[in-house]
Amino acid sequence: MSLQQKKEALLARIADLKSVLVAFSGGVDSTLLLTLCHDVLKDRVVAATATSALQPGHENNAALQMAQDLGVRHICIQSEILDQAEFLENSDQRCYHCKRHLFVKLRGLADDFNLAHVAHGANADDLNDYRPGFRAAEELGVVAPLLEAGLGKSEIRQLSKELNLRTWDKPAMACLATRIPYGTALTPQRLEAVNTAESVLAEHGFRACRVRCHGSIARIEVPESGLEQLLEPALRKNLVAKFRAIGFKHVALDLEGYRQGSMNRDRD
């Protein structure tokens, strides 16, 4: 199926929804979904963003600004996921517990606004990774129009570029819990440590990066194109000093470079 055919299938699916609450993170996928939902359904669309320590503050601000730019009604809700013991245990079902907690809140919000559906921005490439959150979506009837239309990440970026959405080349952003190995309890301190460390990398120009927290060890993932830059002596020493000030005793560079879902190897 061509990209144009997939886009037409997506628009038809959105029209079938009649009204929808979009789980909106401000990322590439949810921005395209929200944009097209608004184009098709107009004022029968509401965007909802859940805020917590799992998302950097600048991401929530970006979502707020994008919703304003699109002219979509936008609701921010405070997530209490960090009060949920099952989530904090950080088992390999962490994403399921998080998504179920979120989707229950969003379903209630959709009912308050008399909206027929809740939609999230899952895409076809997500099927290639371990995504227990999909089970929560299925249990609660949350739809994934981008996935249903067969759109992968590169196609979503292409459509976003055609629509002049500034998110078209935005790096992927997963919640900060994905930086912590399964079985290691999630704490505000660990989440803040990786958030601060990734902010340090961003200040040095690394747009797509992860800092994985293995106890006192910070494992840095940057794109392969950035490995040589990161090893430049002055920058390397500067980063080591800053990471130690954050609380990490050892700073390691992952020679494979950045890749999504690397922590899922711990399930093997």
C-alpha cells in the first residue's frame, strides 16, 4: 500500500470515530494523529496530556504549545502512577500497569466530554518491540489509528513534514522509567538523575540520546555518528565531572550507540 493510500485509510478511520480524546505527548506520532483528527473532526477532538516525573518538563511544555498552535482543546492531567506499587516494582509488566492507569483516567475524561473514543499514537513499527502497554489499550478499547492504517515511523515523519509540523524530525522520547533496568525499583531520585544527565548531553548537542542507570553506573547511548564526538578529551572529562556531580560514580559509553528498547534485552 502506498503512503497516500495509507493516509486515506487513516483519514477514513478517523472519520469513523466521530469524536475522540487523543492521548497527546507532543511527540511525532501523537502530533500527527492529533493534527489529522482535528482536521477531520474539528471541535469533536480533545487532546489530553498526563504529567508526572516520568516526563521531562520541557516535553509537557512542548505539548501545550503544539496544542495551542493547532487550536485544539487541551487538558493536562496529573498522573498518580508514581503512587502505584505495581509500577514502582518495575517488572517487565511496568508499561502495562502505566498504560492501564493512564487509559482508565483518559476513558473517564472522554466520558466527561461525551467523546466516543480514546486514541493513542502507536504505529506499525511498535509491533517490532516489546510493548505490554498494547494489552492495556486492547482491554480498555483504546484505538490506534496510525497502527490500523499500517503507518510506520518513517512514513509518519514524511507525512508530518508534508504538513509542516515542526515535530517531523523530533527525536523519539520514551518515559524516563525506560532508563532503569527491570527489577530495579523506580524512585524519584533515579528518575531525576537520568533526566538531569540527559539534559547535560542535550546541552552539548546530542538530540537523540539515552542515559541508562545501572546502580551507580551511567551507560550513555548516543547515535553512532556522535560516538567520536563524545570521546573528544575535553568534552569527555567535562561530562564525567558533571555526571559524578549528579551522583553517578562511573560513566560508561555504549559502543553500540543509541537504539530504542535496549533495556528489553534484560528480559532474555
